[in-house]
Amino acid sequence: DCVALWKTARDAQRLSTVVFSGTVVKTDGSLETSFEVDRVWKGDVRRRTTLTLFPGIESYGASSFKEGGAYLVFARAMNRLVRTDDGQDTPIFEISVCSGTRLLSEAQELVNQLGRGKPPRP
């Protein structure tokens, strides 16, 4: 059980760096999960977005996401970077189990609270 640090989707949005909905197109099961993003409520998010996820006990790691699953994601960038295979420094994101992240099919109330959002960047 977690004590939610937020009461509404707007509160959860304020605590997050990026908020979006999308379908998992690839996950390596350990650190990286790629999404095909359809709506964005916060952050600079591209249509194809890959998050490097912090594998903490209280966090959703890459293994929490199933390919083909549609999710509402609230993620917070941590104050550390990791170098990817292509030599880029990318932030590590944490998705707390208390963040509001869930299957999109279970997130209708949160989506309603967030409003329309906007399309992702190409």
C-alpha cells in the first residue's frame, strides 16, 4: 500500500516531469521502455519516446510494462544521467508505484481530470 502524495491528477502532474498516454512498443525488461505516445499533458514528449527507468523497489521498472499495453504515465526525471548505446546522455526517470501511472483502461477518471492534453512532437 502506498500513501499517495497527490489527491487529483493535477497534483500528480505537478509532481511529474512528463505526463503522457501511450502504447508500449518495446521494453527490454530491465531499464528501457519505448512508447508510441498519443497524448501529452506535461513535458517535451515525442511521438516515439523511450524512457530509461530507475529500477527501485518503490518504482515501476521496465519489466512492469507489457508490449502492446496502453498506459497513462507520470514520470519524474531524476538528477542523474546515463549514457545510452548511441553515446547520448539521457535522464533516468522514476515512476513511483504511487504516481498515478496505470493501464489506460483503468485511468479514465485521471484522464478526465487532466483534460484534453496535446499531441506529441513528431
